[in-house]
Amino acid sequence: MLRKRLLAIRRTLGEVFYGMAVHDMVRHVQRTRGSMEHLFILITLGDLVGVPILPPYYSLRLLPYVVPEINSWKRRLLRERDITDLLG
């Protein structure tokens, strides 16, 4: 009983310290990664939305790596945004 209680307290303290020290950095890294993926897909498949940047040969070479992300990318790209999205 006491052992379970101590483990629960230890886990709770670990989560609190994680939230205080690391959580903001992790969220920033996740946002940066998302932005980089968004730009990569825009560069490789920009002609889907009317922005041809790369020659079609290179886009076709990269296509097998990008296909799983196309639907979510198009949804993110065409999503309506307001000023609160830019601040957060």
C-alpha cells in the first residue's frame, strides 16, 4: 500500500517537473517539425495547389515518401485561420 502510494507520488512529481522544465521546449520542437514538414510537402508537391517549385521529375521521385501525408497537408493548407492561430 505504502509502496504504491510512493510510486504514485514519484510519478506525479516527475510529471510536474517535466511540465515545468521540458514541456514548452517539446511543444516548440513539435511546431517547428510540423512547419518543416509543411514546407517540404509544399516544395515537392506545390503544383497540386498551383505553386510549381521543383521540376516534376524530382517531385515524382519523392512521391512515395510524401503520399501518406498528402490528405492531412491539404487539409492544413486549406484550413481557415484567424489571428489566434498565429499567436498560439
